[in-house]
Amino acid sequence: MGATMPVERVGVSFEPELLERFDSLVSSQGYPSRSEAIRDLIRKAIIESEVEEGSGEVIGTLTFIYDHHEGDVNNRLINLQHDHHQEILFTTHVHMDHDMCLEILIVKGPSVEIRNLTDNIKAIKGVKHGELVITRSSI
């Protein structure tokens, strides 16, 4: 079993209604304690802040859907993905119906490069929706 990290205790004040809602969230999501839920929220806020700043390396998924009949979408997507082959670890492609495709990219690299790839894919004519979900491997 690994060593327990030292912790510092801090006090947090809540309005009664906010605490009640938070306790409900803690319970519904299965946290063992308020403290663990608060630590998760803080980690999430730190990761999001660092990603927004464009600092550090991130890992995650880019999921997007597109109409493969629209314009030159297939060639543009392939060329863009080849331009970012260092950041793309894995891709999968699903035919949703006759026209629409779903693609999922597992990405890893500098935050700024992953954001650039995401923005460029979402801007291609024929891409209907895209969502980037990223995190850091360490915090």
C-alpha cells in the first residue's frame, strides 16, 4: 500500500441551501466525503485554467460528426490529421448512417497544439459538431 500524502485542513463556509445542494451532489456521485468532492472540483478548476492558458501537455479525446458528402471534407480531415500525426495517438471512425460519420481522436501533446487541431477540424465545412475533452496526466 502506498504512503498517504500529508494534508492541510482548511475551513469553508457555505450558505445552508448551497451546502444542502452540495451534499446531495456528493451523495449522488458516490463521493466518500465532502473533502474528496471539493478536491476533485479544485483539480478540475486548475486543469481547466492551465489548459485555457495553453500551458503544459494534455491528453484527451476529440469527438466530431460530419457529413462525408459535403464539399471536400474527407480530404481536408485526412490532411489535417496527417499534419498533426504527432498529437494523434489513435482514431476510430463510425458510419452513423448513409451520410453522417462519427470520428473520435485520442490526442496527446502541447495544449496549444491540441486546441489548434480542434479549432481547425471544427471549422471544416461539413463538420457539424465537435467536442474536445482533455485533462492532464498529472496535477
